[in-house]
Amino acid sequence: MKPTTKILIQEIFETTINIQNQYPELYTLLLETPLILSYNEAEISDEACKQYLESLQLEMQKFAEKIKISKLEKNNAKIVP
């Protein structure tokens, strides 16, 4: 395995742990975002790892934004009589 692949896999692992700790609801949905591998390749490609890492980061960002909006809406509902 190439050094860049190892680094990417480590980043995927760390991102997944962050999702598990910060957004357990999202973590349960990660099975719906599989790492797509090519049958033509003997190893996981750097490109596949990059794409998967980016998809995890994007999902985490979108989920965090939804939570933030939900909290703001909840707070605004409490303010309005």
C-alpha cells in the first residue's frame, strides 16, 4: 500500500470516528455510503479513498448544518409568543 493511501485511510478512519462521536445519528447511516471499489484494481486506489473521504466530510458538514438550522428554528419558536 502506498504511503498516500495509508494517509487517506487514516483520515477516513479519523473522520468516521468524529462522526461517530459528534453525530451518532449520522454514523448509523454510513452504511448507505459505501466505499466503491473497482474489480479491475488489485488495491484500493488513492482516487477511491479521496472520493470516499470527501463524501464523508460533505455528509458531516451537511448534517451539522441541518442540526444548526434545527436548533435555530427551535430557539426562534420559543421566542415568538
